[in-house]
Amino acid sequence: MLEWLRNRIKEIKEELNNLEGIYSLLKEGKGMKEVRKGIPRTTVKVIASDGDILANVVESKEGLRIIFTEGLPKDDPYVKSFLLKVLEDKRSSGSVSNYEVVEKKGYVTEIKFPEGVSDKLLKELELVIKYVWSNLSSE
């Protein structure tokens, strides 16, 4: 029982120190934005169509990743002549400097943008993915 109490007191003292540190930051006028700057953020968005989730868009300090819920056939005409062509055109025009298409067993499973993309380009890619997906599912 004494050992448990010693450990509990130690935990409470550590928590008190942490709370005092946060209090002093806030007292000095540093708002939560300042405190949150050090916390790495990851956001996840969903690309969906007709109630089906097509892909997850994961944005983190490592960049942006579009992860498909089902792989897209790499050799499909819509994938080759539309999705991959749009990506290459965006690289050529300078809209995106670098990207990587991840393939597994003949399927495109993910697209990585190490430096991220603009909101406008992300919206364009979302529309392209929905178009390609709708054409693949109608075949």
C-alpha cells in the first residue's frame, strides 16, 4: 500500500509540473496556436462517390498521400490515359513538382506527393479519381 501511494504521489507531482508549464505558457500570452505548433498534425479526408469510399487523403508532415480503397488497374485505359496523364501534365506545368505512383501487382494503390499539393489541385485530382472510378465500375 505504501509503495502504491509513493508511486501515485510521484505521478501527481509530474502531472502538476506539466500543468504548471502549460499555465505559464498561457500566462505569458502564448495561445494554444503556439502550443500546438510543436504537435505534428495528420489529417485524413475521404474521397467518396455515391456512398462508396474511393480513397483516403492523408496529409501529414511527410506530405500528402491518396490511398485507394481498391487498387486501380494500371493498364486500364482510363487510368493510363486520364489519371496518370493528368498527373504528368501537372508535373510538366509545374503545378506539382514531385509525385510517386505506388503499384502492387499491376494495380495503382496509392499516389504520394512528398511536398503536398494545393487545395485547387487536390480538388481536381478528386474529380479525376471520381471520373476514372465511375468509368471502371460501369465496365
